Amino acid sequence: MISMDTKPDAKPSATLLMEQYKLFVEMADRNSERRGLTNKFYITILTGLLALTSWAVSNTVLCNVINVLLLLIAVLGLILCVIWFININSYKQMNQAKFTVIHEMEKHLPFPCYDREWEILERGDNRKKYVPYTKIERYIPLVLAVPYGALFVVALSLLFSV
């Protein structure tokens, strides 16, 4: 447990603790905003690649290199899905750490609102009460990996059938 002491046997002032608490809550909120922007980035890139795929398939000028292009798009899409999945886990770990600190700070405040909220939500253990966002969010890159996996198989089979 992190000590709240600034000096040995000294307690932080209530004002200082409240200012640190506000700042840390704001940082946790900003982390969630960045997480949303990161998700938007990956969705934009991955759907754009799928649009490029449909263009490439319909474009007869590229018929000699279409199979290689499809394979490259599939590999890039799968790599981005994996990186996105890892990114989601990283944001989850960062949020967990931030809220652990917030809960520790709340022990020194009049009312532990975040800890109480988490208690009401049964700490995410009861899916009828609350499903943590990360558990839902992690499915998105997996779902988007499906068309890229299928494209990978098709592109490989087209390359080897020529």
C-alpha cells in the first residue's frame, strides 16, 4: 500500500489530499477519453482497409497483383486487430491502477464515492449487475479479425491456385 504520508508521521492536509484526488480522478477520466479515441482510430483504419479490399477486388486493372494485395491487406488487418487487443488490455491495466490509487485516497476522504459505486456494482463479478466495459470492448477487435482471417485464407488459396 502506498503511504499517504509526506513526511514520517505526517498526514497530508485535507485540502492537499482533495486537490490530488481531483487531479487523479481527472487523469483517470482523460485516460478513458484516450481509450475511446484509440478505439475510434482502430475502427476507422480497419473499416477503411475493408473498403480498400472491396475496391481492389472490383478493380480489374490490378488483376495481376490482386492476390498479393489481398494477402497484404489481410495480414495488416490481422496485425492491427492483435495490436488493438493488446492496447485495450493496456488501458484496462492503467485504469485498474488508477482506480486502486483513487480507492486508497478515498480512505482518507469523508465519503468514498468510487469505492461505493464499485461495491454497488459488486466489483464487476455479477454480470446481471454490471458487465465491465473492457469485457465487451475486447470482442470488437476479435469480431473485426474474422473478415481479415477469411480474407487471408481466400488470398492464400487464390495465390496457390494460380
